[in-house]
Amino acid sequence: MQHADIQRLRRAVEATYGRERVRLYGSSEEEENGTCFIIDAIPVSFSVVLNEEETHEKRYNVQVESHPPGEWVHTDYLEFDDLLALIAAFRGPTSSWPI
């Protein structure tokens, strides 16, 4: 069963972009502490793993990769609201992406 923080993230993304537009990518609902997904019309995949290191204060370890795969676009440690803002930033033109 997925961790409550991952479930919360998935629900928020599906509520924002539409459940039919968000698909798991290289991940499954059984993955407990992480997820990877794509959103239609956004040419990247979002890989998110819960950060369980006590040495780092941010909750989510995020990696964004081009879709189709081939180039790492962005990596970061973020809190929930900042992660949602990052996902939203990738809706815009590539020139405005946080790289």
C-alpha cells in the first residue's frame, strides 16, 4: 500500500490535471514510498520518492526526465506545495522550465 504522502500527491495531481490525463509510468500502485507518472501534453515524467533521510529536511526527492526518456531535466528535494508548483511550471513552454 502506498504511503499516505504519496497517495495525497497522486490525488492532488489527478484533481488538478484530470484523472484521465495522469498515468503511472514505470511505477505501480503497490510501490510504497514513491511513484512515477506522466501527464498528457507535458513532455516529461515525474519520479517522486519520499525522502527518509534525517539529514535532509525536504519531504520529496523529485526527478524530472524528458518523455520519451533520454534527458534528465530537473532534480530537487521539495515540500508538497513546492512540488505541485514545480509540476505546474512544466505545463508552460520549455523556455520557462526550471532547469
